[in-house]
Amino acid sequence: MLSIVNHWYELKLRFLYLIFSFILTFVVSYFYSDILMYFYVLPFISKFEQKRFIYTNLSEVFSSCLLVSLNITVVITVLLSLHSIFCFLKPGLYKKEFYILKTSFKLLISSILVSISFVYLIIFPGVIKFFIHFENFNFFDLSLEAKILDYLELAFSCLFWVSFIFQVPIVVFLLIYFNLITINFFISWRKECILICFIFGALFSPPDVLTQLLIACPLWIFLESVILFFLVIDEYNS
């Protein structure tokens, strides 16, 4: 009974820490929202120096600052939450379970960071390049004056969906490890899994073949790596 009370107290304490960190991160992010917003718009202004952002509503810039602050706060809070969950579960795990959990959390956090970098450096410049080419009309002039809030919503949408896709291999790894799905299922449905990877690449990228491949191919490689990992483990255990 005492152990349950201690665990419950630790859970409440960690939850309070997360709430406090969320509020603190949001406040700090809001005070530096102009700097944070600059990093989001940098792919656009570095490619089109003559362009400028506009806002057509009195509260639009304020909403943009809140949106940027909230986005940064959510990412940091998710990473802190994963670390807090790992620290809470660590004392009660066996050595093998600890290793699997540690590996899963490392892969999950690495996947989140890699997906953010992937979107910022590759996906979003491709999205900008695709949409900006509509200015090149032959019969009349058409010029883009992007609204800052619309631009940020597009950026956050790309970040969310690509980050979500990058978590699929980690979920597959955990499903196989906990025997919720067998490795033979992915082997027998391997062609369909490859097709699904390319469908994801087509759905969550601009209509550009190169960008679609840049999403689909890493996802395919990650899934193949998970399958190969468990095949090697099964062979080693046998």
C-alpha cells in the first residue's frame, strides 16, 4: 500500500513538473516569438528576398505569435513527457525490458528530431518551390503576398504529418516486440506495406515526385530495417 502511495505521489509530482514546464516554455517562447517565427519563415525569405509577408486582420500577428509559441511548447513538452515516463518506469523493469524501453524512447526522440529537420531542410523548401511557380503565368501578372498566419499554419501542418509518419516504424517495432503483430504478417504483406509507404509519400507531400520519394523511401527503409532486426533476433534465439 505504501508503494502505491509513493508511486501516486511521484506521478502527481511529475505531472506538476510538466504543467509548470509547459507554462514556463510557453511564456518564454512568446517573449521570443519574433525570433522563433524568423526560423520558420527563413526558408521562404532566403529563397525570395524580394517577397514580404502581410497580415490583413488586426489580431493576426498576435495569433501568429501564439501559434508559434504553442508549437514550440508542445514539441518540448512531448520530449519532456517521454523522458518523464521513461524515468518513472525505469526502476520497475527487468534488464531486458529496460533495454527495449530505452531503445524505443531513443528511437522515438531521434525520429521526432530527424523528422523536424527533414521537414525544415527538404520538405518545406519543396512545398514553397511548388506553390511559388504559379506566379509564372503568361497572359497576366500574378504576384504572391503571403499572409503570415496562413504560412505558419502550412508549416505546422507539414511538421505534424511528417513527424507522425516518421513514428510508424517505431510503432511497428513495439507491435512486433509485444507480439501484437507477428513478423510473418509483415513478410507476407511486404508488397502492400511498400505500397502504403508510397501512398503516404504522395498524400503528405506536394505534387513533386522527388519530394514524394524523399518521404516514401526513408519510411520504406525504416520498415525494412525493423523487419530485418526481428528476423536476425529470431535467428539468433533459435
